Amino acid sequence: MSYMKWLAAAVLTASLLQAEDPRLKGSSRRTERNGWIQVRLEGAPRDLGYQHGYLLAPEIEDARKVIQIVLTRDTNKSYGLFRDAARDVYWPKIETEYREELQGIADGVKARGVKGIDVWDVLVMNLWNELIPYYTNWYDRQNKSAKPTKQGAPEHCSAFVATGSYTKDGRPVMGHNAWTGYMEGQRWNIVFDMHPERGHAIFMDGYPGLIHSGDDFGFNSAGIMITETTISGFSGFDPNGVAEAVRARKAMQYAGSIDDFARIMKDGNNGGYANNWLIADRKTGEIASLELGLKNVTLRRTKDGYFSGSNYIVNEKLGREETDFDVADKSNSANARQVRWDQLLTQHKGRIDVALAKTFFADHYDSFDKVERPSERTLCGHIDVSPRGVKNWQAPFAPAGTVQNKVADAAMAERMSFHAAMGHACGRNFSASKHLDKYKQFDWQKPWLRDLPAGQWTPFSAERP
């Protein structure tokens, strides 16, 4: 069956689903809106996962193939190595609740007739962001690999959180845009409305098959708002720790305060997918930045100010000991975007709201060259037009950059709602065929790379039971 036929078959009403299978009670899948698919999941861990797998089976099948291509091509390693790592290294440290949910996803996909995807495939998908390069760097050192994985974590995403005198109403405002290769990032288009049996309700963006957001924007019914950006050049990893995917999901589900969030993320920290987490408590108005290295952890917090993220280093000691990132190179994408965040957030002090946040993510000002020109140095990321690319991640003119955007304020978080836009917030469209015709070196992506039109900002809200 073709992907488009699968997609059409996937749009099912809640009443029809529940009539077919009682495990689908309380779940639903909405018709696609401006490139986004919203699903509602409810119940015990196994049922939550089953609903996820069943409702998003065609998307999970498609996404798994793309992730497999990324993992094997970027590392010169077999897909079997990653399945083995999922089973032998990661699975023993995953608590029962999330084992059940992961197995449920595999069961739900199978129930929709998709063959060849089991729980180890689902776990590999969830570990994708930390398998390269965190796990593979460690694996190469242990095995003295002849073809080691490139060192240093890539740069992904731009984000901010502000509160107090910086925002229009004095309460937190948060925003994030995701940076990936367009091939994989075009599939980061799920809105998860989750009501687990235990813990808090969750409203977040995400990727098909993942129990966590992955690019991490969302909030829970206890009032905690969460986002993050990757720590550039990071390479630490502890095989005895707990996967970031599990810790991030647990924190989203169970944190009732900034302290809770920090504690859960640090508990069993394995260094995988090391991020600078931006957090807000809409109840108190406090915001925080948790730069979570393996050896160095920095928690900053305030009720009047802002924190930004663009993959730069906060703690210089962390930078020296755990990364290969050059904090002095102001031409670097991460550092240039940090400068631009400081410019925008101070310039608009006292006026920051959701409407203004949307304009931040459409910004094309290059703070290093001091020109308006989209590139890897602008908050709206366009690596596809950059002759420089991004060190250790994307080659010049690679089809990569911003793939989607999300913004929310405290009032929206209280209603479990955010605004989201697929593609570039600036309004520029990406044509896969035109790009591949011009840059033949990326022709290997042709079967999977799609157009990335700039979608309009769209409101999404949790469904009431």
C-alpha cells in the first residue's frame, strides 16, 4: 500500500476506533492541519503506546526507514549494531512503565498491518538523537574502530524563555524552532495530547514513534513548560546511565516544579543528547536554564529575566572538559545566534509576547557579518543556502536548517495550547527537486526528501475528555 493511501486510512474517527478495539478508548487522530497531525492518547502505559502505534503506523513506518538511513550513512555502521545497543545497553536501564509503552507502540504498528517493526526498532527510533554521536563515540573508543564516527554533537535548534519585566504581561513566554536535516525534520510534525494513567497530562510536539518530544517543546498540567537546545561539540557518554529519551519523558510527565525537573533529568544521567534545558513554572513565573553535561551541570533561575539557547556553551568549564566547541569563534553559528538572542530580547524588553516571539523565529539578521541574510548564523536557519555549512554536522548547501517552530505563553500553557508552524517562519519555501538539481552531492536523499513549504502559524489545543 502506498504512503498516501496509508495516510488516508489513518484518519479515523474516535468512535470507529473504539468500536474496533477497546485499547483505543479515549484516543483519536485529527485531520492534518497545515502539515501537523494531532493525536490524543490516554490510559495505562501499554494502551498509551498501542494507541500511538496504531494511530501513527504509516508515519512510524516511514520515519523508521529515514532514521535507519541517517544512522547507517552518518556512522558507517550497520543498523544491526544499533538494534543490539538498544537491546543490550539501553533496555536494561529502562523502567517498566516505559518498557510497556515502547512495546505498546510496536504492538499498535503491527495491528495496523505494518510488518518488520519490533520493540527494538521502536527503541532505536527513541534513541536516535543520542546514538549519534554520543553512543557511537563511546563505542568507537571501546572497539578502536577503523572508521570512527565524527566527534562532537551537532548544532540543533534555537529557543528562548522570558519572564517578569521582559514580557508584556510579566508571565513566562517560551519559543523554540527545530533544526535538522530537512529529510528527517519534515517528519517532526506530530502534536501529542497525552493523558497517562499516572503523572500529569502532557501537551507537546514530537516525532512518530517517540515517547518523548525529541526536539522538546511542551508542557504538563502541573504548570511546567519545557524546551531545549543541544550543547554543541559534546561527546561524553556513560553506558551505565539512563537514556535521555526516558529521562526527558519522565520529567515531562512527573515534574511539578523546576526542582523536580532538574532532579529527574540528573538522576541516571548518561550524557546522551546533552542539552541546555529551558524551563518555566507558569504558576510562580520563575524560569530556569539547566545546562546538563555529564560532568558539569549548571542550573540558573530567575523570576525577572530571560534565558536563550542556540547550542552555545554556558559553563566554560563544561566547554573545556566535555566539548570541542570554540567559544571564542564569533563566526560560529551557535555564538552568532547567541548574540542575536541577546540583541532581540533586550531590545524588546517589556513587550515580549507570543506575537513578538513569532517574529524572532523569522529573523534573518547575521550578527557576525551584520547583514540581513539567511544562513546558518540566523535564528531562522537556512543551511541550504550557506556556503559554509556547519562544522561536524552539515556540508555547505546541505538541505538542512529550521524545520518547524512553536511558541506559547503561560496563559496558553494553562489551557494546554500552543501555536506551531511547519517549515521556515520567515515564509520561504524549500523545493526538494530544485535543490537536488543544483546540488547533486545530496542526490542520495531523493527518495526521501520532500518539499518543505512554509506553513502558517496554527493554534493547537488539548482535547477535553
